[in-house]
Amino acid sequence: MKQAHNNPIDRRAIPADAVESVWQAVDGHSIRRIDWPGAGEPKRGSILFFPGRGDNYEKYLEALEQWHRAGWRVTAADWRGQGGSGRLGNDEVTGHISDFSVWIEDLRAFWSDWKASTPGPHVLSGHSMGGHLALRGVADGAADPAAVFLSAPMLGFVGPLPSAIGHGAAKLMIAVGDPMRPAWKWSEKPGAVPASRASLLTHDRDRYADELWWREHRPELVMGPGSWGWVERAYASMRELFAAGRLESIETPTLLIGTSNDKLVSMPAIAEAAKRMPNAQLLEFGKEAHHELLREGDLVRSLAMDAIDHFLAQYAPAKASELAEPAQQ
């Protein structure tokens, strides 16, 4: 992606043009957000980005700043109970949710407020679980973007078990114990990062280290495993999205980016979704990429960002009639 200017991006600092704030959900829960105004000319429209499970928007400052420099007005937010938006479980490390519909309703309200106060065309994006929720949000009518792009969307889990069997096992685990208990072991020390984690996420050691730096400087971002309740509800939401006719009903132009080397989310599920959606494009990487495609080494990142740039130029072009800032509500 071409840069609006040549200043390097400091991945360990909030960019000067970005503003952090809090959005209040319908029930009063505080959702953390960050906004960029969109630099340079011509103005492009607006992008709303959501990170994945256990993620926070600090991990994506580099990509968000790039889009801003390219002329996009950019917003990112941490999901309720994730990142800096509080916790919903029994402790400060385990990620829990009672049902994914809670996040969809947050998305519905956030999208409505955000769209009314930002210039079009409006684009929705997400990584991993954020990608799943963005796609389901479109299917559920919670958002009506001009285009969608998804990084390693969580549309299936990696593993030998068929989705129905995995879901059944998760139902059993919540039936025999507290749904809020951790579904997998994280570390002997709560919140500590397992040594093997880096090999699941990115080949780029420096970008991986950025996350650890932010965790150290903003301890509220530390998150470990998901709860058994989260696992069961994740299976339920993914199976619902793959029900007959659901993906076929999504007519929004959508770019799905994944890697066959992913050890967390299923590339075959991503490919199936792309095949079933009438206006979808698929970019698939191989062994050169791990799960966090927007935080990979420079070559993979550049290819992914360039593909996004090309996709948006085609399906969310700047429209002069929409680029005037809407009146603030």
C-alpha cells in the first residue's frame, strides 16, 4: 500500500493523529475505541476494524495508521470483555461471553452511531474472531457496509474433529462445570505468554514483541484463554453462519485473506465461505504466513495490504458526493 508520507510508523506509540476514547453500549458497558481523521487528499471514506479474541487495537496500529495515511477515516474498537473493554468472566485473564449475539448487538449500535458521523463509503473489517463477527453482523443485518475485508476470519477451528462433534464436546464441558472456567491451559503464571505462542501468530519477531511491549505498558490488555462458554458459543455461531442459505445471502463485496499454514482457524472453512458467497474474493497464503497476516513479515504484509488496497479501490471507491463530513449527531 502506498504511503501518504514517508514518516516511519512507531508501532509502540499511539499515533499523533489518533484519539482514544470510550463508547457507551446500549446497556452502559464501556467499549474502548480509537479514531483517525484521515490524512491527505483525496479523502477515501471510512474503515471500521475489529480485532480478534484476546486481541487489542494496539496490535494493529501499523495497519490502521497506514489506512489513515492513505486518506481513510479509521476507527478500531475492542470487543466487550476483550482488550481494554473490561472482562465478563470470573477473573482478569479468561475471556468469556454468554452468547455471540451480545457482540452482534454491540456491533449493530456501534455501526449505526459510527456510520452517521463518518464519511462514506463505509467499510467493515476484522481479524480472526473479529472477522467472524463482522461477517455474521452483515448476515444478521447489523451492518450494511459497501465492502468487507477479513484477515484470517474465524469460520472454523483447526483440528481433526468435525464441527458438530467439537460443538457436542464443548456442550458437555459446560454441562459438567463452570462455563466461565478456562478451556485450555495458558501458563503456570496467570497472564504469562507461552513460549510457543509466537510460532502460531507471525514469523516477524519484532512485530510479535510489540504485543508483549503493550501488555507490559498497559496491563489491562493482558488476556489468556477463552472460557468453555466462549468455545461452545463460538461453535454455535460458526455453525449458524454456515447454515444453508446464510452465506449465499451475503451480497456485500468481501475479501477473505487466510493461510493454509494457520494453526488456529480453518483455511478450508474460509475457502468454503468464499466459494458460497456470491461476491467474495479469496487470497490464500501458504507456509510463508502464520495467523496474524497484518502483523507478518514485510513481504506477506505488503502483499496483504496491497490486496486490500486494490479491493477497496474497486469496491469502495471514493465518491465525491459522500466525502463531505456528516453533521455531528
